Amino acid sequence: MAIRSDNAPGGGAAAPDDCSIRIAATGDIHLGREADEERWTAAFAGLRGRVDLVLLAGDLTTYGEPEQGAMVARAVRGLDVPVLAVLGNHDWHSNRRDELVAALAEGGVVDVLQREHRVLELCGTDVGVAACKGFSGGFADAHIPDFGEPLMREVYAESMREADALDAALRAIALCPFRIALLHYAPITATLEGERADIWPFLGTDRLAAPLSEHHPDLVLHGHAHAGTFAGRLGDVPVYNVSVPVMGEDFWVFEMTGARRMPSEVR
């Protein structure tokens, strides 16, 4: 599996039996005003004919109001490729998740994944996407523990529920030749560099890293850390922070090239 990370309009030629799949990714687009809808309608329109899949890494809206979700759906409506998304903390702010998801999905536009997975047929092969929002919780030497007041222990429990859901979703796509993990919160600190270290526990948790290390997806995408770093690695797994303020672009296009089938193991 090879991954090219740039915004060039075209890629190199794949081998005859290989697939080349182009994925546009973005996060933290924060639609909430009429001008935002106009801007992002034009931005999404610019992807037509360029990509095979669009992935949205959360914070699609400013306050999670269904009307703002409808703006996102209208902005995306002109695309003829799958659009998959996770929610972010902004999308939860109004505590109207179900209404927001319904608004985003109106007309089959945006497929919101909530601790689940999808398998898409693209380029004659299966592309698996394992997705969850993730949560805060911290990293080595600065974890929120399973100790103390019930509210603090609930933060720990929520981070573990997200990690367990990511593990289950990655297991479900294990046989897909192309495998992507889509998050909102960060699973590693490398893509948080640039943010104040004292707020890192609110930007993600390495509890999400354990299932990624075990299952080795081909590509991991997240947002949330607006002042973080674009590229990092978890061992040999590439991790990208596709928050718009970090990229300095509306989208980043990743090209994944590889065989249409997973090699068999003989035991």
C-alpha cells in the first residue's frame, strides 16, 4: 500500500492490477453562517471529478444545530461520490445529535458514522472506513484516570468506550485491501505539536492509539487541534491532522495505491 499526500490534480500511474483511490479529507469546517455555506458549496464543487471519496473529520457545524447540519448537506449535495463523516465536539454542543445527523443525512448526502464502520466498493475493491469521534483523556504522564469523582471517572469511561468501538470497527474492516480510520480527537501527540501542551488532554487520548497499533490501518485522519501539526506517525501508521486551520487548505487529497486484494496468509 502506498499513500501520496498532496493536492496535485493527478497522480502517478498504478500497476495494471492495482487500484488508485483519491480521498479528499477535511475537518473543523464549522458551518454556521450564510457566508460559510456559500464558501463551502464552492469548495465542495471544486472536488467534482477529482476524488473518489470525501471524509469529514468532525466539527462540521459551529454549535451542532440541525439548521447548521442542513447547511452542510446543501453544500455537499452536488457531489457524486460517498461523503462519510464523524461528529466533533462542536457538533455535540447543542445536544441535538439525532436531529443533526438526520439533517446531514437528508437526501442521502452525508453518512455520519458513530462508533461504526462502512465498506465501500471503489475501483473494483473494498475500502473500509472505521470511525468514531474519539474523546479527551490525555497521553502518557497526563492521563485522566479511572479514579475519584464519578464525573471524572465518566470521562475515563467515555474515552474507553470510544477506543473499544474503534477496535471493533477496525476488526470489521480487517480484510479490506484499503483501510482508513476516521476520528475527530487526536490519537497521538505528534499531530498536537504547536498546541499548548497543557491542553493536550482535552484534544485527544492515546487510548485511541492502542487499537490503531494493533490493526495497522493504512491511513488515520483526525481534526480538532487547530494549532497542531499536519503529519505524524504511530509506528508505521501515518496519522494526519486535517483541521482546516492546520492544512491552510479547504481539503487535502490523499492518493492510496495498492492491490485490489489482500494477500492470503498460510499458517
